[in-house]
Amino acid sequence: MNEIIRLLQNHRSIRKFTNERVTSEQLDAILSAAQSASTSSNMQAYSVIGVTDKGLRDQLAVLAGNQTYVSECPLFLVWCADLHRYEQAVHRHGDAAVTGNAENFIIATVDTALAAQNAAVAAESLGLGVVYIGGLRNKPAEVSQLLDLPQLVYPVFGMCIGQPAQEPLQRPRLPREAVYHENRYIHNEAAVDAYDQTIHDYMKARTDGKVDTTWTKEMAGKAQRPREHMRAFLRTQGFEIE
């Protein structure tokens, strides 16, 4: 096994950071790695906003569900799916309509995720820790207003980056049998049952016995918080999501 695979397999979310800043050289390496990610038809349909203003950070932390590490981490990036730049490029050569149709929405969202994951791996390779902040989608309109996002742009997630000040237990993943299929899809109930027990034991260890849950229980709870507002918000931003 090589160092890259070991790094990928050792990933864990970091929510406590030291005060050590992320240097400009580190940020440049992280962003260069992000921009080297695969992209559909070279659209590069994403933008990254580094939020350095403390007041703005504090507001974003509240909007993300009072996640204090958004305010406290050395570096906070907001990853945005961006069809606005694509639209502007197209309009240099005519009046062809650019829409946020389902295909373009998928392209922009996938491009953003690929670039962000490259950035996360690059940061971890430099000894830094990261955590994604999907909570920005709790209040996407307010986040967009704070960041002056134009039409055809939306915040996909944030990312905290910094020197880790904790060594959390690594959260177990689903058994391979639950996610890898050969030739056709087969739902493996036994693998999910086994994972429920694994997560039950993990959460007991992580919380000193205070939390008694399983993966399927957590997923049932998440289903009660579906962020239904995202559809209406995306439509106001120009994405044709029915």
C-alpha cells in the first residue's frame, strides 16, 4: 500500500484546531490541487470563497447551525457550484441561453465536489485537518446574500481547515458488501445489520456510553430533516429544479 492510499484511508473529520495559521504556500498548494480535479467538458463549474472577515465568519457559523468551528478554524472556504462564469463565457460568442437545467446542475455540483475533495486530500497531506460544513445549506439564501452570490451560483458546502487539536476516533464505514456490487445492484441486508452493530459500538466508545444509536436510526432521523427549502432556493438562483 502506498502513502496516498494510507492517507485516504486515514481520513477523519476535525472540528478542533490550534491557532496555527494556514500559510499562503499551503493555501496555494490546496487550491492548485483543487483546480487539478477532473471537470466535465473543462467547464470548471465551481468557485471557492475564502472567508477571512471575522464578522462574516461568525454570521456563517450561526447560519450553519451554530457550528463554532466555522468561526474558530484558521481557514474557512465556501465551495460554490458556479454556472455564472460559464454563462458569461458563452455570451462572449452570442446570445445562446444558458440554463441551470438538471444536467448543468449536476455538472456544477459534481465539479464542485471533485475539486473540494482534491483540496481536502491536499490539506491532509500537509498535516492539516478538515471538516465539511453542509450546514450552510440550512440557510442557503442568507449565505448567498452574505457572499454576494449571483444567479446560477449556490453554496454547496463549507470547509474548515487547520492544524488538528484533536485525534478523534475514525468513524467506521459501511461494509464493502453493502456498497460494491458486481454486474447488478443487490441490496445486502446482512451487511447493513452488521454495520448497525459497528456504529452502535463506535458511538458508545466515542461518547463514553452516552449515545445509544445505530446507522439506520441516524438515517431515519436525517429523513426527518430533508431541507425541503433547497428546491425553492435553487429555483430563485436560476436552477431549473422541479
